[in-house]
Amino acid sequence: MATGMTRRDAIKLFGAGTLAAATGGVAAAAAADGGDAGLALPGVFAGGKYVLPKLPYAADALEPGCEARTVRIHHDKHHAGYVRGLNATLAKLDAARRAGDYGAVAPLSRALAFHAGGHLLHSLFWHSMTPKPADPPASLAKAMVASFGSVRAGQAHFAAATQAVEGSGWGVLAYEPAGDRLLVCQAEKHQDLAVWGAVPLLAADVWEHAYYLQYANRRADWVAAFMKLANWRFAADRLAAARNAARG
């Protein structure tokens, strides 16, 4: 990354570009502008670089659904790898611009989407689970009824989409502001199959590194465990903030 790149520069690059598909561009924007804490994901960007955020709970806090060993490896190794990849890709793009050499733009653009999507979706993922799960708050429940017919149908849709991701990817509950509605999306390889402009509210990781140590090839069991840990309060707070942002 260029040493002179500010947080606002990063938002201009990602909020309107590739990351909009994976993150809605809202987490970094809220953090930079001191916006609603419902959209801000703390600790993802500091000192001109993307950084690995701290876990919002102890590594063993999600047991037995998600064991400490998996959390530590997932966060400290896999998530950290996306952060390194993102910063390295930005540095290579900066060097290419300085040299006027744009021959590597295509592969670097793919790397940018992959690593940036991985970093910010993982940052969302850690907050998408809680040691103290509860039912969706009234505001989110109302939105789920309007969008899916019922809360139960929305939860079942989310679980089914997550379980059925082809290969490695994510299940994402998102808010689509143009229609003022909720959508369930599958994001493959962090960046594919997303809906542009939609704001992710909740993300479930079904890459094998998220569950294989504990669940082996039983992805359905991991998704069921995630649903029991799902942080619906977090999703409700992001929904409220996204709606406020959409109203301008």
C-alpha cells in the first residue's frame, strides 16, 4: 500500500469498487466518518494499512459450537493471511501505477477482490456469532417477515443457502437498500455471486478451514452450530444503521 494512503483514500477505492459486492463499503466508511457504530467494524484498518482485528470474545467463548482451536487457527492464521495478501496486493498496484506498468492489473484486480473480501467478510464473521445468542430483535424480525414470510423461513433460507454453497464460500444475510428488503446471498471465494450495493448484516463462513478440524466433512452440522450462535442483535443494529445511511 502506498505510504500516503489515508483511511478516506481506502474508502474511496473500496467503497465504490470491488469491495462493495462483499461488504457494501460501509464498515470502513462508518469508521472513517465517525458514523453509526452499527456499521463500523472496529480494528480493520489503522495507520494507513489493513490490520487483523481482535476477536470480540475469548477464543473459547463459542464452545461447544465452535471450539477454541478452530477459532485461533482461523483468526490468527487464515484471516491474518487475507490481511497480508490485501496489503501486498495494494503495494503491487501502487508500484505498477508509479512505473506506468499496467500489464498486471487483471490478476492483481482478482487478488484485490479475493483478499479484501476475505478480510472484511471475516471481520464481519467474528461479530456474526455471540456467546450469548438470542432471538432476532423486533426490528429485524419485522424485516424478516416482510422479506421472507416469517422469521423461521428466513433463518431456514439462510441456513440452506449457506450449507449449499458450491465449494468454498459464505452465506450472507444482506440488506438491499433500493428495495428496502433483506436478501440471502451466497458468496463464493469471498467475492463471487454478491449483490452490488447490498449491505451484509450477518456472514457464515463455510470454507473448510472454518469447521473441518471440529466437524470434518459435516458442513450441515457446522451450519446448525452457527445458527445457534448467530448474533441477531448485531444484524439488527447493522440493519438500522444501513437504513439510516440509505435515507441520506
